[in-house]
Amino acid sequence: MGKRKSAKKVVTRKKQKLDEQFDCLFCNHEQSIKVTIKKNIKVATLACSKCDTQYETKTNPLTEPIDVYSEWIDACEKAKNIREQDKATDTQPRHEISDPEEPEVRVDKNGVPLDLDESDLEDLEAELF
């Protein structure tokens, strides 16, 4: 006769926890970035407790804090690259601020201003004729 088989022991594996606090890129403090995910409104918020840097993004049911942190790093690098390209290609800023005292005057193909009051039109006609 043989021996009875003993019951196998159940091996439980501990679920590996991912970090929820990370190092800040801007102020270089360790463990100062905290990520909160609000699954009911599908928004994740990343905030630094030292330098008040904040970042928000949309989430899905599988989003983890490390995903939000990685997305923030990618967004920072993308913004840096765009800024460097602008500096390399443009010598002037993209948007020129017009002087608020001088209104912009639109003219037609003959050089006549388009936005004129009746009094302005009469003055213009008197000068031309």
C-alpha cells in the first residue's frame, strides 16, 4: 500500500505595490510628488508639495500613478523641445503685441480704409475730389 498524498501548501504571492510618490523634476526634492487619481471623474492630479508644480490629465480604469508621472515627464520634455525650436528658428516672439493706442485700419485693394464712419467718408471724399 502506498502513502496518502499530502495536501499541497498554497503559496501566496504578495502583490507588488507601485510607488505613489516620486521625485520632482523642477525642485529636485525626493518623494515630493504625490499623484491622486479620481476614478469617478476620470482625472489624475500630480502635485509637488515643495514647489507647487501641478499637472492634470485624463485617466482610464487601468491608469496607475506611475503612468501619470511618466506622462508628466513626457509633457515636460515636449514643452522643452518646442521652446528650444522656437528659440532656434525665431528671432522675434511668435505673437507680436500691437499698440493699443493705434487701432488697426483695414484697407481695400485701392488703399481705402474699410471701417469708416459717415463723417470719415465725407472727409475722405472732400480730400479726394
